[in-house]
Amino acid sequence: MSLSIGCTLMCEQSPPTKLVSYAQAAEEAGFPFAVMSDHFNPWLKEQGHSPNAWVTLGAVAQATQTLELMTYVTCPIGRYHPVVVAQQAATLGVLSEGRFSLGLGAGENLNEHVIGEGWDPVNVRHERFSEALQIINELFDGGYVNFVGDHYRVDSAKLWDLPESRVPIGVAVSGPQSIEVAAPWADFMIAVEPDGDAAMAFDEATRAKTPARKVGQLPISWDADADRAVTRAHEQFRWFAGGWKVNAELPGPSAFDAATQFVRPEDVADQIPCGNDIDALIEAVRPFADAGFTDLALIQIGDEGQDPFFEAAPDLLAALGEEFGA
């Protein structure tokens, strides 16, 4: 199975105007797809940005022609009601002429607590996520939707503008419980860990034809100066060392700063490829290919690192394509 290599438009590290230009650069460099994060806050104050993802994606859809777009990921159970998510996704599907896929997840405290309704335990989040997925799917089917659940109520809702082809739904999963809850409502899998067992379990549970599309993500710090690459990765991505089970619970940038105060630059360099060694990048990508992933979105860390990354991208894509058949 070949592995398609895309890129990530990181709202936490760049202003919206630059994100649009980076999407254009990604398309020109030959990336087939780009995913966009959907946050209210950055993880760390050093990142310094967090524009609205949906407004930015609308601009990106108009500024590109072939680039596939995806949220990675949107939470439909906190600051967004699932009806609103469905409308946004359908509209973007129309504007992009079918180039948009909706990536969904059960959220992080970092972004969802801001509406003042607290942060539910994981079992309640999964209950809400399941209801949200049902609502979004029914709205994508067309017609009027009425829904009464334990957490959501929908009264006579209908999407008046739907794309010609249904927006594919991907769900972020991290283990058996999340796969059981979300996979039956989804067309493809999203995961940040190259877990082959999870990939197989998802194929057994999803409604998609087996094997389902599986989209991973890998942070890198590409730079001709390896020391500068490590410094940038440590400054802006040391939060990555905590793992998603911890990261989902922290409430804001100051909490991430405190939780990572003892993470050293060398700790980050052990987890994230830093520098311009293509062989090292290939070896970092390999576990995703081995686990059966079909797509992998690279994250180039730091706004200041984007232009050199896109300049190097054609060579990187050629090397990765030769290795992994993309």
C-alpha cells in the first residue's frame, strides 16, 4: 500500500493570511492534500496564533485548485454544536468543489472550555461524540433532521447547500473505546500514532469499504541548521512530549508551559526529526507505512520555517515517493 504525503496548515503558529499563502505553496510544491488544525488557543504562547480555521479554509478553498483539504480535527461537542459543524462542512464542500473531508475528534480542554460549560470526563465526551456523529451524518443525508438524545436536541434542521458528492467523515481514534464509539459513523480513520492494531480494528468497525483510508500526522523541524531546528522544535512543540491522554486535559497555554518545563531540547529531538537529513525523515515516516496508513500529513514546526520547507518539498516528496510508492 502506498503512502501519500501531505502537509499541515497549523493555525497555532501562523496568521490566517500566511496560512492561505502556505496552502498555495503546498499545491505548487506538489502536495496532494493539506490538513488544518482547528483550535481556539495555541498549545504554547510561543506559537502565538490561533485564527478561525473555517474562515481560513474558505479562503484556502478559493485560493487553490487541486489541493485536497481536511480539518485535523474539529470537535463537534464543545464550542461548536454538531449542526453548525455540518453546515460549515457542507458549505466548504461546495466552495472547494468536492475537495474537502471533515475530520472530527472528541476534543481538548484547551479549546472547548472557553464557552464556560466545563470539561466532561472521557466517557461523557464519547457519548456526546457519538450523538454528534449521528446528527452530522443525518444532515449530510439531506432532508429535515429531528433528533432527541441524552446530550443534544435538533429541531427540524436541514442543510440547504450540499456539495454534489457527500463530504467524507474521518474520526480521530486512539484506542479500542474510541474506535467502538466513532468508527461505525465514519468513512476513514485519523490517528497520530502509527498503531497497526488500531488500524485493523478500525477496518473491522467502520462503514467504509475495507481497508479504510487512514490519515496520520508527523511533526518535523526541517532546517539546514540542525541546532536551529532543535531549538525551534523545543520552543514551540515541547508540548508534544506529554502524549494525547495528558494533552487533552490541560486547560491552556500556561498549563502546557508548566507541564513541559522540564522537557529538554534533546528530549524533543528524540521524538521529532530535526535538520535536513532525508534518510532520518524516511525512517520517521516508515512506522506509519508499516502500520497500514494511507496518508501522512507532515507538520513543519514554526512559521519562520515554512518557506524553506516548501522550497525543499519537491525533493522531499520525490524521496518519500520513491521509498513508499506515493
